Amino acid sequence: MSTEQAITTYREGARITDVDSLVVEGLSVYYETEDGTVKAVDDVSFTLKQGERFALVGESGSGKTTLAMALMRLTRPPGHIARGSVTLNNRDLTTLTEDEMRQARLSELALVPQGAMNSLNPVMRIERQLTDGIVDHLADDESITKKELSQTARDLLTRVGLRPEVARLYPHELSGGMKQRVAMAIGISLRPSLIIADEPTSALDVVVQRQIMQTLGRLQEGLDASIMLVGHDMGLVAQFADTIGVMYAGKLVEVGPVEDVFGDPKHPYTKLLIQSLPSLQEKKDFVGIPGLPPLLIHLPQGCAFEDRCPSRFGKCTGAVPEKLSVGARRDVACFLYEGEGAS
Amino acid sequence: MSAFIELEHVTKTFGSSGLFGGGSVTIAVDDVSLTIDEDEPAITTVAGESGSGKTTLTRLLLGSHVPTDGRMLYRGKDFTKLTRRERRAFQREVQPIFQDPFESYNPFYKVDHVLDAPIKNFKLAGSVAEKKRMIEDALEMVGLVPEETLGRFPHQLSGGQRQRIMVARALLLKPRVILADEPVSMVDASLRATILDSIRRLNRDLGISVVYITHDLTTAYQISDNILVMYRGTIVEAGTVDAVIQSPQHPYTQLLIESIPQPDPKNRWGSEPPQQNWEITDTEITGCKFADRCPAVMDRCHTVRPAQYLIGEHQLATCLLYEDKGEMTNPDITSTFQTEKQAITAAASN
Ligand SMILES: Nc1ncnc2c1ncn2[C@@H]1O[C@H](COP(=O)(O)OP(=O)(O)OP(=O)(O)O)[C@@H](O)[C@H]1O
Ligand SMILES: Nc1ncnc2c1ncn2[C@@H]1O[C@H](COP(=O)(O)OP(=O)(O)OP(=O)(O)O)[C@@H](O)[C@H]1O
Ligand SMILES: [Mg+2]
Ligand SMILES: [Mg+2]
């Protein structure tokens, strides 16, 4: 691994280095239910470089939140990590003790959860919510004065574009966009090297969305952190991310630089997803991809997208397609590309 | 025209007021007049800034918020004077889809309950088999597999799955009006299209009026007839989607439409847009509420409150730039609206 060697990206001003930040290998997360095992995340592998912005998209229910929670090791029973490893800055998180993991959360990797606006404590002032994590992570011999904490809270608020006085307020006194910014301030409070944001702006208007994403981008660059953005808004992903990963029925079916994936999607699901994006220029037939995703309890023998796929052929029902490399940092799991490039 | 729900100069404020109040007052909805018509069932989008009063407007239409000022009418009758029977009819005919799928569920009930309960309550099914079929049909319309959905607790479903059950519930009841507050914010583009297409079919085939609150202006453009844009409680622009989206006139609408993230990574955002100044409270603003962020601001904007000016037959803007166009005589913003069907009839008679 060569340190600090920049890798190519299309985003202006990006500082992505060749250092691996997060390496996920063969990760599977299952929910055990009365009816059987729900394979919500199945054999997922990907790598994030330091400074990289990775967006995870995919059908509702395809396992994105499950994956994000597993990276944080916040999977709750009946969910469990069945297999695989999650390596952050060369440390395998799956082998840490509960105590070590608690220390790692917030200080090394932070989550801005789905519906974060509602995750704030309604009866606690913003200041306390911003600084609880800091107090929690103090070493035994460290101490911090009330005044210092108060100053830290104010700094954090300013960094996410809020007035420092917001520290004195309760969540119900803030608008949705303001609460979302607070959740983000909590996320960066301990300068993590990986920020996971699960649909951070789906409840906000496009002007505020843009402000928040640009704020998040600025913070991330300031921390030299990498970011994993989970979201449905392909417009936002196109604007924000360097790399995109597409999930379908618990599997990562395509990964690549955003420009390449939007310009030339490979997996038939990705193609249909991009085609189904409505436009502001013309009104046309507005239909989604016909059919439903398979039951995660009864996954088919072959490719999970086979029954909805316009390009399916004989092989697709027989086996699950493996990940193939189809270009620089470009992977796709589809039999159509067998024999193309090195695998 | 026959008015189903009307708002007449409705204002809704929150917070303490008066001498001893202390705190500041939020004018969540500021002097709004509009009509939901039964004979011309339209899909109307409500767009606007987070915190601009969209949800409050829906709650006023639902009768769950009482106007601070002005009146809400149901079939021409003051909502506060309805008999119990009329109120029950209203509850059946007007169905909300609430914004937050995380709050709409009771965590101790299986999700089946949210679908079962209204069928029982309004006696919609004659038999158990019919009930089952109704529920399954509604789930399939929103892309959910019944056997994978029923029998589960809310926490066992993903965000988008929970949101879709709320949509299924409204579809199942086949009301006269659906008030959908961000019904698809947590689902992917393809499913959004599928769900919105079912909503549009209900509008066309069954004549159900739909109020679609959303931040997603691209889908709004695709499925709705009309749109109104809110900013700090005021309707700053309204009209047909074709007029408003293709040629926005109010500077806020222009900022909003410029900020729509385009799914094109080669064409990325420029610099950050200016932020709202939350320091000025609603009651302190004497002029236009957008003046502090407006790129086209004039001196007068800080002191003169703009009226609704008619830009064309199907578009209005609440902005002093258009003062010379003349004030609208009818305060009802829906007087600028037109459904696709009306547009076709109008074109044919010309
Ligand atoms: N506690 C649970 N028990 C059983 N199944 C679960 C549980 N939690 C989630 N699931 C299932 O796992 C699958 C993945 O859920 P997840 O929340 O990860 O999806 P997602 O991709 O984040 O979807 P969305 O975009 O709708 O938020 C879904 O089919 C969901 O129903
Ligand atoms: N019950 C309440 N008590 C006090 N203030 C309220 C209440 N409900 C709404 N508000 C305030 O009224 C304003 C309008 O809120 P509303 O929820 O209608 O906005 P919205 O347009 O739906 O926003 P979003 O897009 O974030 O959902 C906000 O400033 C909000 O803080
Ligand atoms: Mg999710
Ligand atoms: Mg709202």
C-alpha cells in the first residue's frame, strides 16, 4: 500500500488516497425468524479508500440499513453477523470486545441513522446531546470542564451551519433541517475516520438537502475521513459521491465510480434503475421496474434478479453469479459479463 | 365545481403570544385560501422549504388542527359545526398518509393491525376472505409481498416497507381525498414510480383527489396537475405544474428548482446557497418573508408585504416583482389550477 498516493476521481477537489479505510469482506447478516432465515446481507465485499465518498443505493428492503448497522456492530437479535470481516484502519471490528467497540463508535466510525431527526432525545437540551459522547469517551485520567464542553458544543454547531445559541434549545424547537444538522454534528464530534449516513436528507427540501450534503462534504474533507452515504436519491448520489454500490436482495451487484456507473451501467438492475429516473424536461410514462424482489427467506437457486431481468438467459437460474471485474475499480455480479476482462 | 374541502383565509400559529407569553410565535400557515374540488379531482403537489407549513396545512385540511383564524368547510359546512355522522363520513372520505412511518405504528401490534382496523371500523368487507383479498391487493399495489409483510412487527420491516404499508392503507379505503405527506421519501426511484403510478390511477379511475406533499419535484412534475409552493407559511407561488416548474417566477421557487439534484455526476453543484435567517421571528417580518435571502431583493421588499399577483391564467406569485400584473381578486389560489382533463377540454374548444 503506497501512502498518500492520490487515486483518480472525477470530483473536483477530492482528496482520495490509496490508503484503505474500510475493507468489508464476505459480510453476511441474517435475521432468524419463525419462518426461516432472512438473508438481509449476503456475502458483501467492498473497499473504501481514505477520503472517498461511497454511496450505497438499492431497492427498498435490499439490506442497506442492515449493512450500515452491521458495520457499526449495532445489529440486534434476531439479527446476527453470520460471516465475514469488517476492517477499519487495519483493525478487524468483528473481533473487538464490546468495550473496545464502544470506544471505536463515534471516535473512529460514526453513524447518522435513518430518521436521525427523530433520534434526538426530546427532553434534553441540544448541548448535552452534543457533548454526552465526548464525556463518555474520556479516558479515566482525563477531565473536561463544563465551560470547555459548552465551547465544544458551540463550535460543533457552527461547523454544521447552526447558530451557537441552538445549544440551549430542545429538539422540538428546531425544524427538521436543523435537527438533521444536529445529528450530523453529533456524528462528527469525535473526529471519526468513517462517517456512515443513512438517508441523511430524505425528509428535507432540496435547498436544505444541498446545504447539508455540502456541509457534510466539507466536514468530511476537513477530517480526511471517508463516508458511506446510504440513500435512494440518485440525483443526490450523482452530485455527492465518488463511488457507488448497488444492492439488490442482500447482494452488492455493482460497484464503480459514479460517472462510469451512471454513464454506462452494467448490471441489468442498475440499468433499469437509472432508466426509471424521472426527468424535469419531459413527461413520459412513469413506471417502475415490473415485478417484485424475491423473498429474502426463499432466495432462488440462481440470480435473485433473474425473474425481472430483460436480459436473462439459461445460465441465470442455475447458479448465483459471482463478482466479476469489468474495469478499473468496477465490479459487477452478472453472467452477461463472463469472459469480459479479468475476473 | 363542487367544493369538497375549503380553507377560507386560514391562519395557524403556534407558540405563546401576548404580553406574558415570552416565547416567539410561529405563523405556520399564513392566510391561505384554497379548495379541494370533488368534480374535478386533481393531483396537487405541496412543495416548499422544510418547516414552511406543509404538514400543518395537511392537518388543517384533515380537521385535526383548528385554524387560529379563518374557517375550514366540508361540503360547504363549517367543520366545527358538523354532526357526529357528518364527521364520521369525513373521516372515511379523507385519508391521510402521515409523513413519518416511524411514528405511525404501535410497536406492540403486528403491522396487519393498521390494515385490519379500518376495514373493521368502516365495515368495508363482507367476509374474512374478502378482507384478506382487499389487504393483499393493496399490498401488491405498493410492491409488497403479502406473505413477507403480514404477521410482522413494525421493527422487522425496513423504512421503505413501513412507509408503503401506510400508502397501502390509504389505497385500501378508496376515499374521496388522499392527503399524502411525503409518502415515498424512503423508497427507491423505481418503486416511487410504481407507487405514484397507483396513486395516479386511483385519481383517474376512481376520481380521488390527491394532495401530494413532497420535496421530490421531479416526481411532482410527472404525476401532478397543479402545485403550490410554501415559504414560511405563505404560498409564494401556485399554478399548473407545467407553468410553475417550467417557468418559475418567485425567486424562492427559482432557487428550489435550481437546487434539484440532477442525476448527472458530470454536472455537479456550485457553491452553497444562502441560508434562511432564523433569527428574525415570523411576527417581526413586515415585508416579504424571503427578502433576507432573495437575490432580486428591492428596498420595498423589507417593508411591503406582497399580495398574490396573477402571472398568467394558470400561475400566481406572491412577489413585488410582479406588482404591475395586478392583484388577484379571488384569494383562492386554486382558481389558477387546471386538471389535465380541463386542459384538454379547453384546448378542444379553441
Ligand atoms: N428484525 C428483523 N427481523 C426480520 N427481518 C428483518 C428485520 N429487520 C429487517 N428485516 C428485513 O431485512 C431486509 C433488509 O432490511 P433493511 O432495513 O436493511 O433494508 P433497506 O435496504 O435499508 O431498506 P429501506 O431502503 O427501505 O430502508 C428487509 O427485507 C427487512 O424486512
Ligand atoms: N405542534 C407544534 N407546536 C409548535 N410549533 C409547531 C408545531 N407544529 C409545527 N410547528 C412549527 O410550525 C412550522 C411549520 O411546521 P410544519 O411541520 O408544518 O412544516 P413542514 O413544511 O411540514 O416541514 P417538513 O418539510 O420539515 O416536514 C415550523 O416552524 C414548526 O416548527
Ligand atoms: Mg434503510
Ligand atoms: Mg412536514
